[in-house]
Amino acid sequence: MAHVDRYKNVSAGSPKAAGESMAGAPARAITRRSFLKAGALGAGAIIAEQALGPAAGRFGPLATARAAGAPAPAGHARPNFFFIISDQLRLDYIAAHGCPFIYTPNIDRLIGQGATFYGSHSTNPVCCPARSSLMTGRMPVETGVISNARPNIHPSIPNLGQWFSRAGYECLYSGKWHLPETYPLDIPGFRMLNSGAGQGDLNDTIVSDDCEAYLRNRASDRPFVLVASFMQPHDICYWAIQNDALVPRELPFESIAAELPPLPPNNKIRPKAPMRVDSARGPDFNTMQWRYYLYIYSRQIEMLDANIGSLLDALEDTGLAGDTVIFFTSDHGEGAGCHGHVSKWYPYDESVKVPFVVSCPGRVQAALRDADHLVSGLDVMSTMCDYAGIQPPPGALGRSLRPLLEGNSLTEWREFVVCETHEVGRTVRTAQYKYVHYEGDPVEMLFDMKNDPWETKNLYEEARYADVMKDHRKLLGEWEARMKPVA
Ligand SMILES: [Ca+2]
């Protein structure tokens, strides 16, 4: 099937990525030295976007594409920031990322104007923990928000609104917060445009209208941080929860039969996994039900896309676009039938990989598609601070993406990102591998993400990967030692 071909890994012309095996043997290759070498390879592999064609990996091409003639960064005064947050949007369910059964012209427009990162990971693929990181630049174990049941950011840690208000920014918020309340009347550091309400099909139009009204009627001459926090495509949760009622066993509308997305190739594949991953089961859907579920999820993403479109129009109409850096991401992804899962929570890519797009004509290179750098929700705070010319909050862990966004070469970047899951689970993602460890569980996971992007073969017990396992356990140990959990 065509869409599966598009998701195939590594085109023949792609450069060897960091640690990629040259002769079928597992490559350890996660030392800083080898990573730098791989980075140099990546830098030499800049190709025109239009030459990428369909040869994308599961989550995009494995080479950085950069449009010729992209503008040089401008040296303007402090820019505005417009932070668009989605809920439950997978990285690969975007037309510009190669998804053939979805129509996202506005997100595609944003991606075309700016930079998109295929190595983007949520810090914890569930609402509250991920949002605590987006708002602070700290890992959930540090903010104290390690699950939806513990949704309060520790009061000693400033959020984005508090930090930028101190720097003279006007900070405004509309939509879902969920730290702790879903729709609070007040958020520290922000002026509320509207608290939002209900599921995505109601909330998102409110959020979009509020933000558009603010942009079109704005009177302040202070720079702003505006957050538009949308719910879609989170409404798909209710199709999973109420699956008997909402997902009939026979297709209710025969006219859409030809439009149903195909099943993902790993729909029925469940690798050996730690208990908390293995014990979870998605709905008992037949093939048609899964495909109908994916169809509905796709339409909910298109609802999000339309609301983003009116805000991009407002920025352009008001002349703010050139002075406003847009960030677009999601708290986590969606199972969408991969490994038989729906929703989030899991260390698999469908759950942890999220869009990360930054755009600002004149400041951010246009049509930059980066697959060489691992990025994290932690990086929003640090990147905004860099553009604003202020220091990140004490303890912020993220990296500024600004050098990458402006097309500057870097001699050093992080070797790995970490995702937390289920309070006691930790995932270490390096250039080639994904390693998963749950405290107290003897079953670990190791996937070769370059050669098995759909995560079908858990390699952790194979003797020839012993050194790879050892390397990744060491990275995780060093990471844990860096964490400063709040009491
Ligand atoms: Ca969520």
C-alpha cells in the first residue's frame, strides 16, 4: 500500500546516521565522539526538500533538508511568541510529514514557513506531566507532575508566563491547562483570554476566536507570549472509551469506505514488554473498526488544522507574522492502532513522538526539515528565552534550538533524550536505539529504530546487543543522577 511505502525506513540515498550498522552487526556507537562524527555526516547531507519525494522514514526523512536561499536571521528586537499546543497529535499524522490520508493545509503552511523536527519527543506521553515540561523546561520528575493524578507544578518552579512576565512580556493564555485544573479561571503569570470549555469540538473554536480577537484588536506595545491550547484531536479518547457505542462493528457510512486509512503494519504485533506496557490492551476492534477509528482521528486533526489556519491568517493580516516566533507541538501522540493500542502512556513512538515546529519568516529558515537532532518538549522554554535575550529559569534542562533554526552548524548536540512513562518507566532514545527500563521489572526493551522503525522486535535478550544495552543503561544512570526531583 502506498502509505506504507512512504513510511519505509531509510532511502537508498540517505546518509548513514549515527551508530548505524554498516554490515548488519549491532553498532554501539553512542559515544560523544561518534555522535559528533555522525553529525558531520548529517551536515553534509543537506538536500533540497523537493528532492525528498516519498522516501521518508516512519517519522520523516533521515536527512536534513534545507531550502536553498533561506533568509538569514534578522537581528530584530525582542519578538513575540505564539505557542500553539495540540492534544494527542502524533508526529506522522500530518500531510507535510508524509501522511497520505489526511488534509492539513495550515499545519503544512506552518511547516513550509519554518522548521520541523522529526526527532521530537514528549517528556512523558500523558497530559499533565508533558504539559508541566512544556511550561517549565523541567522533566516531570522534577516538576512533581509525574502523572495525571499529581497535576500541580511545584510552586518553586516558574512557568512560562511567570518567567516572561518578569521580563516585561504580556503573557496570555486560552484553552486547556490541566495543571491542575483543565480549564482554570486563573493561571499564575498569564492573563486569561478565556478558560476554554468541554471537548475539542467545542473548546477549540472558543480558543481560536479568543486568540484571533486578541491579535486583531491588540493595543499594547509590549511584546507578548500568547498560548493557544487546543484539545483536538484528543476527542478520539471518547471513541476509545465509548467504543461500543461510537464505533459500530459495521461501517455506518458506506460512502467513506474508500477513504478509510489502512491499518498500521504493527497493529497486531506486541513485543515482549514490561508488565505495565504488556498488560494494557486496546479495544477489541475488527479491521473495519480500526480503520474507522483512524478515519475519525484524522478528521479531528483536520478540525485542529482549520483553527490553526485562522490564527495564521490573523498574524499575517495584522502584520505581526514577521515579529512573532510560532511554536507548535503536542503533549503526546496517539496509539492509532499501533501495537493494538489507543491513546498514549506508552514508550512506543506513536505515543512519545510529537510535532515540534518553529516558524518566523525572516528569523527561522523556511522549509527546514531536521532529522539529525533529538529534541524534547524541554526545549521550548530555552529556545524562547534565547530569542527573547533572557536567561532560562534556574534548572531548566532544555537546549535552545535557535542555532539550528537559523541554519548554523553545531559542533555538539545531545546524544539522547529521555521520556518518562507510568511514573517508574524511563526511555532513552539515541540516534539508532530506543532503550526502555521500568523500575523493578526484569523485562527491558531495546529497539533498533533505524532498521525496525515500527518497533516490532525487542532485542534486549539477544547476546549480540549486550554492549548496546550496557551503554544505554549507563546513559540512563547518568541522567537519573542529574535529576533533581522535588520533595
Ligand atoms: Ca493530552
